[in-house]
Amino acid sequence: MRPVGPRNKASGRPVPLLPRRLRSGSVIGIVAPASPFERDALERGVRALREMGFKVRFSEGLFDSWGYLAGPDEHRAAAFNRLVADPQIDAIMCARGGYGSLRILPLLDYALVAEHPKAVIGFSDVTALLWALYSRCGLIGFHGPLVTTLADAAAADRGALWNAVAGTGRLRLRFETAAAIRPGRTRAPLVGGNLTTLCHLLGTPYAPAFREHIVFLEDRGEAPYRLDRMLTQMKMAGCFDGMRGLVLGSFKDCGAREEVWRVVTEVFGDAQWPILAGVDAGHSGPNVTIPLGVEAALDAEGRTLVFKRATVD
């Protein structure tokens, strides 16, 4: 499947497409690209967005349900495309993950996204959406709260979201409780998200290819042997060929973190690039908002990610 946006001739990477900067009063459109959600959690998340100074609009049919999906595929994709096209919508935030984003990828209007770049915010299953938009269009996405998780997020998480989508200047993230399980420094665009979701993209037109990128990974509820299996499969498929560094977020209910880290170091034992583990992002709070697709400087021993340019325009 051909990319919509331009590519860097030297590296082959997508040329970053920056979404518009949000401000107090900006309108965030809420969409459900995957599973249905609890209405109470959504309403509390919406209150949090309004307390941050944003206005909120619901996509058409947001509260629909179709089995384990928030409506049929065509309905969910059309809702996303309408928010992209609507000039009154400044950004798009996903209501919930769960499952289903993968199914709508062929139905998204990538040319429309390239013409009207907007911040897309979410994590977990939304990883499929964020990766497809970056790999096809170069759109900078945001691995951050869902509306339903924002309801119970700490003030620091809300501040991190604001800094990523509304802040000025370069974003610098320092993770005090993280650890360098392989020291070193590197510099490249940061991409990634939920490991299970990325692994399920193998064999599709949206299969991950991380050459010349730093990769961020997180997950939940996967035993260490299953993490091993997914990482090994992706490695054998060539997804990690030529990557420049690795950042591990939380791995909730995946066993002891030392066991998770051991799996990672065994799978990537032949690599020379740095690995920073235990950053505050993923299914275990806190969940700091991380821009995806922007060039970042990773210092594993310094426990920092410094983005080398603004993440919004």
C-alpha cells in the first residue's frame, strides 16, 4: 500500500506531518474506533478535558454498540473520517481501546488526514491507528490517555497531555524511576505503542517496519513467554531490522518487571543500541503522553527523551 505523504530520500522515513497546536478553547472530537465503553467513565473523562480548558464534541453514533465493537467497521471509520474533515474539530481523542482499530484501517481516508492533520490521542488498541497514520501519512500521533482513562488520571498525566499537544518549544521527558538496562545514547524518530497490537499487524499492509527509528513498547496481561513469542516473531519478520534504540513502558500483569526485561535482553542480545526500561507510559498509571513520529534523543543512563523539534505546529 503506497504512502500518502512524502518520504525522506536518504532514510526512507516519512516526513513528519505536524498537527495543529491546541489551546484553551480548542475543540476535541471524541471517537470510538474500537470497543464500546462505560458511559460514566466517558462522562468523567469529558469533565476532565473541560477542566483543562478544552471544548468537546462527540462523533456521530459515539454510543453505538455492535457486539464487542462500538458499531460496525464502516460506522467507526466514517465517524473518524468526519472528524478529520470537520474544520471545527482541532484534535481527535479516542474514547477507549479494547479491540477493533485494526479492522477500520483499510477504510480510513489517508489523503484527507494528510490534507487536514490533527492530533490523534490514545493508546493500547489505538496503537494500530497511530502507526497506520504515521506510516502512511507521516502524521505525528500521541500515545496518551483515552477519554475513559483520563477520568481517573493523576494531575501529572493531565499536565503531560497538555505539554505534548499544547506546549511550546521542545518537549523533554525525564523518567525518574526508569532504568538503563543497556546504556547508551541515540537519536531517531520515536514510534511504537502496544506490543500485542503491533504484532497483530504482521502480514497486513500496515506491518511495522522500524528501520532508523527508536521503538517504544508496552503491554498488559501477557505472560513473559508470550512477550517472548511476539518479540521473536517480529524480529524474525524483520520489523526490528536497523532500529536505533528501545524504550519500554509499563507491562502491567505481565509478571515481575525483571523477568520482562530479561526476555527483552535475550531477544535483542545481539543488538548494540540503548534500552531504557520502566518509563511511565502504558496501562499502569502514570501514563505520560509521548509523541510518536518526532525525532527524539534517547539517553538511557540519563533516563531522558528529548524531542528535537516541536511536536505540534
